[in-house]
Amino acid sequence: MFRTVLNETSAAHLHRNPGMYAAIASATHHPETTRVLTATAEEGTDVVRFLVSRASSDRFLAAAAAGRRACIVAASLADYETLQYKGELVEVRDANNDEVAALRRSVDAFCALVGHVGIDPTRYRAHLEVAPFATLRLRVDSVFDQTPRVGAGELVSTPGGQP
């Protein structure tokens, strides 16, 4: 039976208000990184859809194209659980209205989280909602545990759902 790389746990991790960034190699093989503003697993698939601000992602987006290898690293702010999603970009385009609305809900949740530890959430909102936005879709082929602890770097899942 076929199982996806993204299991329930790794898909749900993206919704736990993690701090995220994406990385891709440029044409000169130098890494380009950018802050990921929100990400979600497309149900029943191995695709993760994520949004970035075009204003702060110009070099990353210049290297991003369908067929290029990329990764997303997502760290949960509550417990530092960190997963790395590696795969191939399948789409790069302007974000649509529904995706921007989902981004705003994610920013609301993030700002509420940092407010609990005494950080002024308004300083984050101003940096997280800088339009216009781009949507990228990454077909994940492997997930790695990157949590700072013994075992960091271990493979969590590959096609067929097995490490």
C-alpha cells in the first residue's frame, strides 16, 4: 500500500506555529535562505505549500523554479522540535487571496504565542505581513529530525512512509 512521506505528525508540525525558513542553492551553488511566513501540508499528498514575502525573498525567489531542490526547516517555539522537509519545488507563483487570509490567521496565532512570553507581538506583525507574497509548493521526498538533541539529523520518513 502506498503511503505518503508526510505522515500525520510531520504534517501537523507545520501548524504548531513554528519558526520556519526555506533554503535553496543558487545557480552558483551558494545557499539562499528566506523566512517562511506560513506553511501547510496539502491533505493526502506529499506537497507542502508555503508563503514568503517577495520584499525580503528576492534572492531566494530568483533561484526558485519548478524542478529545483529546496527544503523547509520548521522549529516549534514551544518545545524546539524541529523538522526538515526536503524535496522538489513544483510551483512558484503569486499568492492568492485565500492563501493570504491563511497567512494572516497564522500570524495572529504566532503573535498570540509570543505575547505569552512577554514579547510585544506588534513588532512581529509589521515584519511578517509585508506584501506582496509568493506561494511555493514543495513535493517532499524526505523528512529529517533536526531537533537540537542526540539523534538530530536522523531520517524520519521517505517514500512509502519508512525511514
